[in-house]
Amino acid sequence: MTSQFLTVALEAAKNAEKIITSYYTGNTLKVELKADETPVTRADTEAEKAIRETITQAFPDHGFLGEEYGTQEGTSPYMWIIDPIDATKNYIRKIPIFGTQIALMKDDELILGVSNAPLLNELLYAEVGNGAFLNGEPINVSDVSEPTDAMVCHGGLKWFVEKGTFPGIYNLINDAARTRGFGDFYMYHLVASARVDAVIEAAISVWDIAAITVVVREAGGTVTDIQGQAITKDTASLVATNRILHNTILDYFNDEQ
């Protein structure tokens, strides 16, 4: 049974989709640089605004943490975590691998996630205790048990170098059956639906991974940071697997390797 939280989150994602796809197919996209030198477009800001407005109409006491508009404290234990366009650089360059991320956290616990990739026709969503779904159909992670049989995805390799974890990803790449750097949210779509067996990123922000963390977990997988710690609003790295491989993958980033 779909909760009101999920109903509203899906509505918010669809409202954002109208804005995002409209700008994507048009020729009026203006790109600016934020203080951290990452790009932002009117599609990003308008989509996040639409998401916040949709949710606020239903839950006026809830708080927000968004990539474009920062933190807005609420008066309830609930906080929505939003990335209106994950993979903005893809979006700008007309690469169709981009998506909207909407998560709900209660008292620092992630309880809901929606990840919508409109040009890929993939809408993933999950609530704690209710399983994970892709376009309305239940999904589950794979049962691959050895890195030598696994397909592994990774984030940008330069971040592993900067964070001092390159030896781990180098050894894992050598051992894995197949590796790809799809980047951004899409890797987690793949692991949640058994098309990939593990994902590793050395540098992330919570709005990048909050929604998909819930989806992967509800699909039967495990998600932690690269040290094996629980996901929080301050998490800065990520390992998501089919659960079976998780400890083995983490071992690549320990001193024992």
C-alpha cells in the first residue's frame, strides 16, 4: 500500500520532470557556475522549487535539504533531501543519463527514496519495509558472490586518487569480471535491479545518494560509506552492493589489501 509520503514524492518527481524535459528539448538553457565551480541551470533551480512547493502543500511542517536551495528547517522530525537534476553535466551536454532524486529522512533515518530518470524511462522508488520498484515492478539485487564474477561500477577515478583510495579501486578493477564508470545515480539503478553487482564512489554529497540508498536497501542490497559506516547527512563516499559482496568489496579499501 502506497503511503501519502510516497504519493506526494512521486507527484513532485513528475512535476519536476515536466520542467526538466522541457528545457532539455529546447534551446534556451543558460548555464551558470556555482561557488564550488559546478554548473547549475534554470532547469535545476525551477525543478527544485517545484518539488519543494509540491511537498510543502501536503506537509507544511516538513524541512528540506536541497542541492540548489540548501537547508530549510521544519517543525517536524521529517526532512526531504533533494537533487533536482543529478548529473547536471550530462544534462547540459545532452547525455540522457540524468535524474531527479527525492528522499525522506525522519530523525536522521532514511525512510523513502524516489529516483526518476525520464529519458531512460526508469522510475525507481522504495519505502522502508515495502520493497523496491522499477516502473511499478518489484526489483531485487543480484546473487553474485565473487568479485571475479561481478560487474562493478565506479565514480570518477580522480576522486579515488584525491581521497587516497586509488590502490583499492585499482585492485578491484583488476579482479572484477567487468567494470564501468557510468557515474551518478544510474549506477545505483543498475545495482538495485541486478544489472550490476557493486558500486563504489570516493566523493559524493548526501543529496546524490539519499534516495537511491533506500532503493538499494529495499531491493536487498547493502549501502555504507567506503569505511563501512552508516549513511548520514555528512557521508562523503559510498559503497552499494548486492549484500553478498559487501564485506569483500570493503576489504579492498582496508590496509590489509
